[in-house]
Amino acid sequence: MGNPVVRVVRGAPDETELAALMAVLAALSARPVEPEVPAPRPRRRPPFRTATSWRTRR
């Protein structure tokens, strides 16, 4: 435990403020990380076929 985990850059927090900060940091680190959900792939539109096309099903 040589290096401090949290360093106060400005100000002089008392023990209560430091305890509140550590509680928030502990709660955030204990929260499970949600996996990144990939964006849905865009669907391809079927090719346009006219009503008189020989490929049209009847």
C-alpha cells in the first residue's frame, strides 16, 4: 500500500467527505459492467420487381 488510491488536489476535505467519496467510488466499482450491445444490422430491401416481370410469382 505504498501509493495512495485517491489524491486531493485542492481543498481540505474532512473525514466525513472522504468517507462519502470512497463510498461512491466503491459503489461504482462494484456495479456490474453492462456489455456493449452491437447496433442491429440494417436489413437489405428486396429488389424491385414490376408486376409484369417474368420473375413475378403468380
